[in-house]
Amino acid sequence: MDPVTKLGDTVRRVSGPWTEAVHDLLDLYASAAIPETPRAMGLDTHNREILTFIEGETLDAAPPETRWAPSTLRAAAALLRRLHDASAPLAQTPRVWRTATHEPAEVVCHNDFAPYNLIVRDGRLVGVIDFDMASPGSRLWDLAYLAYRLTPYAEDAAGFDPDRFGSREHRLRELIAAYGADFTPPEVRAAAALRLDDLAAFTDQRAADTGRHDFTRHAAMYRRDATRLRA
């Protein structure tokens, strides 16, 4: 993870060749009046990008009553749909992105739309952060990863209780409906398994590059979860 510094009501992050594309994306969200995304404010004297700070806590740090609430699931899916719709003009234009394009390039995917990047305040979803890994891809590519994290199918989904928050099958149908697509649950599960294959390979490479054993453990979990999704 790149270092992030909070300074007043802004955050500063390492910039790179991808930053111009990410800022163009954030500008599109601003033009579409999507208040849940940071606003890009250029670069500082240390060549770090400047983004507005979104007050709140990440969803993965919230109590189970917020993290797994059906209303949170629906709000996240609806927000992802608005981001995708607004991003479509950038999907087919030449840009330098930090991660690879996944065809069909229908929209610009966040590529990590998950509880640790979703911001809640007073029990409500109010923001999404960390667009550095964004790149063109399909709607299903992004939605499938959200389904993996919020339905949830992830092995590390702490505090989820289907008796309290609904069965996974019901939650998956709710998520698809809130996004407003005609994907079927089997299509989303299959796409999630492919997404995890890709993520496991990416995480293995990060482990090799950094020597961090936690990345190796995460990659192994993604492969176990992908196997369960295909069962």
C-alpha cells in the first residue's frame, strides 16, 4: 500500500504515470455530482497528489450491524452503478492506468470496491476511496468483487451471520437488483472466481517483490475462496 498522509481536510498520496487518468476519472465523478468520491486538487510541492478527505470510518472497521446491513449492501451496489455510468466516456480513450485493462472495456472499474475502501458515517455509506488501481473493464468484473466481499463469499468475512443479515443467495440477488443489471447469480459467482484467480496471481507477485508473507497467505485464501465459488 502506498503511504497516505492526512493534512488538514486533504490527503496526500504518491503520484505516478497513472495519476492524470485517475484525476480525470475523479473529475468526471464531480461533474456527475457524485459526492461520495474524493475531489482531485492537483499535486503538492513534493509531487504527491492532493485529494479531499472523506470523514468517517472504513466499512470493515464498522460494527456488524452496519457492515452487513442489507441497506449497506444495496447502497454499495447503487453507488458502484453510478460510478460505472459516469466513467464510461473514459473507458475507450487512451490513458495510462496503473493496472491492466480487462476486456470488454465497458466502464472504468475501481478494481478494489470493498469494505476497506468504503467509508461510512452514522451507519450510512458516504464515500469510496483509493482509486489508484482503477482501469477499464467490464461492469461484471467490479460487481463480482463487491459480491465476493459483501454477499459475502470471502473466508475472512468476520461477524457475518446469515440468520441476522440474510442468506448469501438472497443477498446476492439483492446486490444485483440494487446495481440494476440483468446478471444472474451464477454469472456473478463465476466472474468472482475469475476475479480471485487474477487477484491471487497479482498478490503472489507482490509477495515475491516485497518478501511479505501476509501477501502469500492472502493469495492462498483467494484461491480457496475461488474453489468454493466454483463448487
